[in-house]
Amino acid sequence: MYKPLEIAKDVYYVGVNDRTKHLFENLWPLPHGVSYNAYIIDDEKRALIDTVDICYSDLFFQKVTAVLGDKPIDYLIVNHMEPDHSGSIGLLLSRYPDIQIVGNKHTVKMLKGYYGITRNVILIEDMHTLSLGRNNLQFYLTPMVHWPETMMTYLQEKKMLFSADAFGTFGTLDGGVLDSQLSPERYRSEMIRYYSNIVGKFGSPVQTALKKLSEVPIEAICSTHGPVWTVKENIAEVVGLYDRLSRYEAENGLVIAYGSMYGHTEQLAELIAAEAAANGIRQILLHNVSKSPLSDIIRDVFTYKGLIIGSPTYNNKLYPGVESLISALQNRYLKNRFFGYFGSFTWADASAKQLAAFVEESEVELVSDPVVMKQAMMDEVEEKALTLARNMACKLLSGAAVIPGKKSDCQ
């Protein structure tokens, strides 16, 4: 029998850890696993906030029983309908047939669509409240963070925000659940990777949600993934991180992502990186798209302000891994980056032209003329690559703001 894990008076953690799954959403690697978080508020009326992936329903229900015993659950609050959080709702109803499900109009449609559930549903709107007895819940609709039905639930008396996927992170909870019980630094990179890959497209809705909650006093953030944030400095850090990422703000540093079949394009990438370092850039990350996981590249692109992409021509298109990266960045509306690119070909140049099209469609600033290499390195190609590196270093070190659509060398 599990010992009830009380994270605040009358508030219990009943989430689970997944150390088995290799890919989140069958796309994104999980080298450190992931948690699916759910919570119980044990009041005169008892509320369960979200469920867990159905694969872990047995463990989930053992934890629920450890908290409540034979007592009924009065309300299920559905902050997010993605199946890793709603997957156990059907089994929950079989155990607690009288439970009332609380959600917004989009939640109601998804409950019917996913699980055929139409009865005992309470429809709420933005800012509605629900009394549990000693405690009151208030609901904040936060659509497109990152699904249309997403909302957050605020436990007023305890100033706890149950934030759905917002402020979440990859990585299991290894022992502790509260940030005060673990080392929060280990989650920073995984939070950025989570945000950039899962939420990254929705910067504008995230900003809207942050503004809506800006005057709400928050002493704990209970996300559906990762630690429960309770330390004042950590709460400020994770909220600030979401604020910066959703504004597409970034640190000074350079990401060079490239594809290479026989090493020639890689030589250009190495040359550019070496010259950027020689000109004062200390944070440089090179990613071979054939080896680095796409999610890691996207994380680093969201982290750093400089981006250079290189690709050989492949079947008259971009190299497949580069094409996937470009598509991912376009899908996430990447902006506010200093950008450069280089291409290579043997008999027909296509990669540089398609990278130029990316520039035209994106809110980035081109720092230098593109570098185009035919077959192998020549003196004029080398000089253009060095110029690209110097111009990127100049832009990053100058503190200049990105001017979308600008195309000029940094002197």
C-alpha cells in the first residue's frame, strides 16, 4: 500500500513516473523518462485534478485509494484532454460512477469524442468558481496552451495553480516531488526542450495566459509533468523562462545545424564554428542532423540567438534531416534570430535556394551573404564562410536587436 503523499494541507500527489516509454508523442526522445501528474484535494467535497496515462492506471488507482480509502470522489477537474492525462477517465468512471466531470465547452466535446462520455458533466466558463467546502477552485481558460480546451485551476485558499502542461518538463520525479526535495537545475534543459517541442508554436497564447495570471498570487505551481514548484525563486524562474521563450527571446550563443553526406558540408560547418569562436563567441553548438535528435536541435535553437543552417543538395532538395528541421522551425513560427546559411552541391544547386526561401518566410535577420560550395572547398568559398562567421559574431556581441527581413553585413 502506498503512503499518501501530501504536498500541502489536504492536497495530495497521485501521479506516476514513466521510465519505460522511449518517445513522447511517439516523436520526442525520453532519456530521463517523464511523469504524469495528478492531484487530489480532500475537502468536504473531494476533487481529483486530471488522471494519468492508461498504461499506469493500476498504480494511479492504488495511490488514489491510499489517499481516500473508500470515500467517493465528487469532482474530476479536467484541465487538459491529451490522452496522457485523460486516458484513465473511463476506468475512473467505472470505479466512481457518480463523479461529476468539470470542464469547458471544448472539454465537453472531447470527452464525447474520445470516450463517449456525455453524462454528469459540469460546464464551466472562464473565471467560474467551485466550492469544495473549506476550499474554493477558480478556473482560468488558457486556450491553445497548447490545446484548445486547456485550462488552469487555482486553489484560492492555498494559492496553488494546477497549470495543466504549462510549466511542465520532461524527466521523472526520482524520489522527491516538490522542488524543495530535489535538484531543480537538472530540469531546466528538459523544460526548454519540452516547451520548444510541445508548446513552442503557441507563443502568443502563452503570453495571453501569462498576462491573465499576472495578478494572481501563486505559491505553488502543480503542472502535469515534472516537479511541483513551491520555492519562490523557482516559481519566478519557471514563469520567467516561459515568458522569455514565448517571446522568442534568447541567450547569446550560436547553433550550427548541418547535414553532410561525405564530409564537405561538415568542413564548412567546422570552419564557421572555429572562426566564430576566434571572434569571441563562447557558446557554440554544432548539430549533425543525421545524429542529433531533432528535439535537441529545436531546444538549442529556442535557447540561443544565432542560427546557421547548412545543407547539401539532395535529390534537388534540402538534405532530409535539414528539411525536417526547417519544417519544424517554420511550424513553431521561429523569430528574433540572427541567421546565416550555407549550401553545397555537385552539379545542381538547390539547397541554398530553398534556405533562401526560408529566410523570406521567417522573421529572422540575415547577417551575411550565403555561402555556396560547388563540390569542394575553394579559397573564395572559405573566405565567404569566414565572413559569415565574423558577421554572426559581430551581431551577437554587439547587443543589437534582430531586425526581421534585414540583409546586411555587420561591420
